[in-house]
Amino acid sequence: MSRMHSLLALALLGTSFHSQLFAEVERTETTEGARIAWYTTWQEGLAEAKRTNRPIMLHSAAPQCSGVPGMW
Amino acid sequence: MVTASRDWVCIRPATYESEIEAAILKRLFRTRSGELENTVFALLDPNGKRITRGGRSPSFVFADAADMATEMLRIAKDFKPKKVARDLPTIADVRLGLNVAACDNVPLVVAWAKNAKGLPALRAKLAQAAWDTGIVGRAHYVIAHETEGQVGVSEVAEFEGKLGVYVVVPDAYGLEGRVLEYLSSKKELAAGLREALGRYEPVTKNDRRHVREGKRKGLDWESELPVTGPQERRRR
């Protein structure tokens, strides 16, 4: 397989895993309905991390799909 | 994953909504296009320095959600969290808040203060309720008054503008909302929030149908910055 084909295959594979794992992280919740509590600004989140000595999980996303809002 | 996340600060900036954040995101992960793209993922220490390599999503770094949760639990042991009350995660204004809440299929809680002086007290009170075990992560929050954070409040039906807390149901596209419940800020908030969240009915969305119907309606979200992700630009 040429290098270009290999890279394309990897990109497509990464894209499908990206969608699945991103969706899994986004929709994760406990049986009690609790979910990940997201800080939505870098400034607030960083301040909280420093203040509480917690590491940061950062995952930016655009609140629109193909320009249509209401969906990541 | 939810359990693992409690020892972390989880930050999800809305891409293309802040120039300052865009610069930070580009620094954390250099995309092939060289442009800011829709998503960036990284694990960082409390000072914002990278612990793992960055990527477009967790799948660039981890095999699956279980792998990610295991690693997050392991890393968290290196940092002893301080025993202080958690701050309230907030969204800049009602307009963006409605959209983000719609994306997550949760209500938007709008705490309305009389003026800027009233914001810190209202924030602290709401933070206590927001981190209650039965509430955490089940809503998004905006703290606002007449001149701050108020953009978009005119799109919320039955919003009265009196001091207090409004539990707002966003429409499917996050462009409008309606008040599900009003809670006086003079009373204890956790019980009222729990009750309102229990009454909230999430909308079932099909990705393709949502986008197709949205395009048919002519909906087009105007972000603060131009969309530069190559895949997203091709889809528009």
C-alpha cells in the first residue's frame, strides 16, 4: 500500500474512532443520571484547577454541526 | 468516566467563540491544516501544562473510554485535591448557553441578579446546589443581570427578569427556550433544582435528521470567529 493510502486509511480510522469515543465521553452518565460537569471557558476552568489542585481534562468542541446549532 | 472525572477539572471551550481560547487550543495541538479545528483534546496539569500528547479527540491518545478512565484515575493520584468548595461552571451568556445546553440535551439554569454586585453571592449559592450529588453535570449555568450575560435572554419565553433562578428548557436547536421552573434565590436551591431536573424531558435527536431539518429551516449558527476546520468547512 502506498504511503498516501496508508495515511488516508489512518485518517479515516481515526475519524470513526474520534466520533465514537467523543460521543461516548459526551453521553457518559451514571445510572443516577449524573454526568461530567464541564467548565466551558478556559479561564474559569484553569482558575478552578489551580485553586483546587486538580488536573485538567480539556476537550473543545463546536456547538454546531454543518452550521446547524444544537448539536456538537 | 463520570467517577474518574470528579477528581479533574473538565474544560470544554466552545470552539470558534473566543480568540483567546483559540490561541490556547492551537498551542495545545498542532493540526495538519495549521488552523484551529473543531475539536482539541489534552490532559493537563493544574497549571495548564500538558501531561499527555494532544489530539483532535480522546481516541488520538486512548484505545477506548475504559482505557481513558483508567488512566485518568491513575494520573489523579499524583495530585491531592484541596478540600475547598467547588466553583460554579458557567457559560458567558444566555445565547451561547441555550445552544450548549441543547447540544448536551440538558436544561440551562439562568441565575438572574439585580445588578453586578449581586452576582458573586448568587454564584456561590448556586455553586453549592450545582455540585450536589443528584444535580452535578445535569445542567449548564449562566449568571446574568441586565448588562452582563443577558444576551439571548429575550429568546426565553416566560422569563420575568426578577431576581432568582430560572430553569430553562432549550429548544432542539438551542435558539430559544422556555422557563420550566422559577426558584427564589432566598430559598435553598438544591431541592428545587433536583425537582425541576426530574421534570425535564430530554429530546431524542438523530444527528442526520437534526442537521437536515436545521438546514431546511435555514438555521446557521453565527460563531464569534470564522470556522476554520477543513472538514467542517467542506460540510457547510
